Amino acid sequence: MVGRRGMGVVGVAATAKVVSNRTQAQAEQKAAQQEAVVAPPATAPASAGEDMIAQLEKLAGLKAAGVLSEEEFTAAKAKLISGS
């Protein structure tokens, strides 16, 4: 019986590590997506206004998908509008 209980503890520890790694990977993916949103476009936009609208729509889509919180969305939108 002792062996079985010991295996359960190892299983719990392994599961906790997998969950921790998954959470870290999700956080890294979210950060990469946020950087991609505020990065300048690779090609010249047709006009600055159209580009800003496209980026605002992209931000709104990320917020709707749950990638950005309300606070992150508001901060990214303000940064985009201010041109910083």
C-alpha cells in the first residue's frame, strides 16, 4: 500500500508541473500576441487612418477572444492612438 500512495504523490506533482508549464506557455503566448499587435506593419499602409482602424479592430478581437483583459485593451488602445 505504501508504494501506491507514493505513486499518487508523484502523479500529483507531475500533474502540477504540467499545469504550471501550460500556464507559463499561455502567458508567453499572450505576451507575444500583444507585442505583435503594437508592432509596426511590415508593409506601408494605404493611409494612417486605415491602419489605425485595422489595429484597433485587431485589439478588439483579442479582447473579445479573452487574450486581452479590459485593462490591457485600454492601455494598448491608448498607446496606439497616442502614436507611442
